[in-house]
Amino acid sequence: MNSQNSHKSFKAGDIIMKQGDEGRCAYIIEEGLVEILIEKPDGQTLNVGTRGEGSIIGEMALVDAAPRTATVKAVRDCSMLEITSEDFSQRLKTTDPVVQMISQVILTRYRDTLTRADILRDDLTYPPPEAIEKTFAEQADVVESVKIANELRSALDKDELEMHFQPIINLSGGHITGFEALMRWPHPEQGFISPGLFIPIAEKSGLIVDASKWALRQSCLGLKRIQEATGRDDLYVSVNFSSHDFAEPDFVHNITDTIKDCNVAPDKIVLEITERLLIQQPDNAKDTLLACHDEGVRIAIDDFGTGYSSLSYLYYFPIDILKIDQSFIRAMYREERSLELVKSIVALATNLNLLCVAEGVEDIEEARLLQGMGCESAQGFYFARPMPEENIVTLMTGWEPVKVSA
Ligand code: C2E
Ligand code: CA
Ligand code: CA
């Protein structure tokens, strides 16, 4: 259970919640017995039932902070698990949009039924369930997301997704050292759908786990073939992962099995993760990353500089590569602050003995500036766009080292 859930104990006779008080949490009864009492406007108190182990009480607080609809009193000593409304909405945000919508609508309808049953004071104002349903559907783009999620599921099953590879260049030598693997979805009607659109939907719907497994295997197989075709077994591939992948119990096994199956050297595989993931699941991520690192796999922090300010995680986690976010590279010429920030990241990487990769390099001036700072590698449209494996082999066959320094 999440750290925001806490256990509460109540003695027989204690009032656990009082009718009319603001509701901020629900409880799951782990042990004990409670009675539910409703005070009528005429002052009469009705006992409307008892609840025991495994029951949930005060769940309306998960919809809004409206006053409690009943008083709950412990009949026996009770032990409860408290679920705050913040925790509940946090959990909802990370589930499938359909589950989100249905949970909200059921809870709101339930509140509506209680109101209509007239067992509450009648001065309470709630938005009608229809309004909630509509806003929720609009806000969450539920219908569109579900449609895309279904199509993505089918594209995965039919092996219709593709992996493209974007070269990563060594700035002093001008040669290709590796690639970032980027997913592409050629949609039969809409053309290429951007990963910026479908990856968040894949994450919300849970499809990302299968998509990532598929992406890793295709990236390893693609790398192996590129290495063989070019005679360059020093080339590496960097694969993107989401926090959902890290929550999978067989994550490490899957990584190591896939690498073995595809017969690639583990140190030629890089896992790209964001700072956010490290902050959200520090303990889980640390063990997982250490296990992968022990197998020889390298770890890169993607979009470095956009997440959180704490740098302590650079010591706490086994990190090998920092990828400077492209927004800083883009702003280097316009804003002194971005330029200084990029310089600091490059210096930080050098001091910690990490490989530094600048993302989104679009012109020679940016490349020169980065090389002058001591940034080792770069990727961006200036050097090459993401492309299918076959084009990579052709590109590499005719590759002339890019002359970056003036
Ligand atoms: P990202 O990991 O930061 O990937 C880099 C993005 O920058 C790619 O966009 C790439 O095409 C783009 N890019 C590269 N060089 C330049 C440049 O010089 N200028 C500009 N403007 N853009 C450049 P893409 O392929 O559209 O991917 C977007 C995001 O989708 C990725 O951002 C990543 O977060 C996610 N993504 C893509 N493929 C995968 C995947 O296989 N798994 C996961 N979990 N996420 C993926
Ligand atoms: Ca990336
Ligand atoms: Ca990035």
C-alpha cells in the first residue's frame, strides 16, 4: 500500500466520523465493528446498520469534501486503514481512463441517490452526476483515449509498430557511436502517429508494459543486425522505459533474457529513464537499476534538467549517462541562463565520470558550442533524424565523420 495510507485505531464507543463534519478520508475496517447512525432533522437518531471487517466507510469523502452523511461509532475496538481523498485521486490518475470515469460516476451517482432519498439535510448542493460525467469525459478525453488504446493493442498484436533509430554522434571524432530507439506507429488511416500522443495513452492503459518488451526486443535485434552489417560491434542502442515498466516484477528478468536471446553484449544496451521515475519510486527503482547494472547494462537519465532539482540521486542510483534535454540546447543562444545550465550539466557529467549526450542538436553552431564545453556526444536533426534500420545501414556505409570544430 502507498505510504499515504495509515492505520488508525479506535476504542469501542469512539466516534470515528460525525455527521455534518467535513469528510477528508475513507476507512477500510481491518478489524472490529462499527454502527452507522443518521441524525434526522427532527433530532431523532436512526441506526441504519453495522459494518465489520473488510467493509469500507466514509467513501463519499473520495468524491468531495461535503459534510459526512452519517455518524460512525465503534461498537468494538477497531483497526482501520485510512484512505485520504488525495491518495485516492492520485491512484485514479494512474489507472485506465475508463476505470477513472466509472469510479467517479458510480460514487457521484451514489451520492445523488442518497440525496434524493432525503435522508440528508437538504441544504447540500452537489453537481448532478450527468454534469460530472460530462466534464470528466471531456477532461480526460476518455472516448478518444479508449479508441486509441484499442487500436494500439491491435497494432501491437499484429506487429504493426516499428522501431526507428536515431544516430548518436561523438562530437570530437564526428562518428556514430550508437542510437536511440524510438517507437513509430504507422496508422492505416492517420499516417504516423506521434509517440508523444500514444505513449501517454499506452502508459495510462497499461499497454506500455507489452510495448516496452516489444521495443526492447526489436532494439536488440536491430542493433545486432546493424553491428553485423557494418562490422561495428562497439555500437550501442538506448531504449526508453516508463515508470510502469519498473513496477513489473519480471522487469529485470525480461531485460536480461531478451539481451541473452538476441545475443548482444549487455554493455551495448542503455535503459533511458526520466528523473521523475527515480523520484516517484526510489526504492523499487534503485534495486531494479542495480540489478540491471550488475548485468552490465548502462543507465541514462533522459530529459536531464527538466525534472527535479535534487542531484543526490546521481550518487544514490547507478547512472552512466546524462542526456541534456533539448529545450536547453534550443535556448542556449537566446538565454544566458540556459547556456550556463548546459555548461554546468556538462561539467557535472565530466566530474562524475558520466557520458554526456546533448539532445535535439539542430545546427552546427550548437554542436560547436557543445564540443567546446567538453560535451562528448550529441543527437539531433543536424546529424540525422530517426530512421528505419535499413536506412541506418545505408547511412553508415557512406558516413563521413562530421567536422564539428571550426
Ligand atoms: P525523447 O525520449 O526525449 O526522444 C527524443 C525526441 O526528440 C524524439 O521524438 C526525437 O525524434 C526528437 N528529436 C531528435 N532530435 C531532434 C532535433 O534535433 N530537434 C527536434 N525538435 N526533435 C528532435 P519522438 O520520436 O517523437 O518521441 C517523443 C517521445 O516519445 C520521446 O521523447 C519519448 O519520451 C517517447 N518515446 C518514443 N519512443 C518510445 C518508446 O519506445 N518507449 C517509451 N517509453 N517512450 C518512447
Ligand atoms: Ca529518450
Ligand atoms: Ca529526451
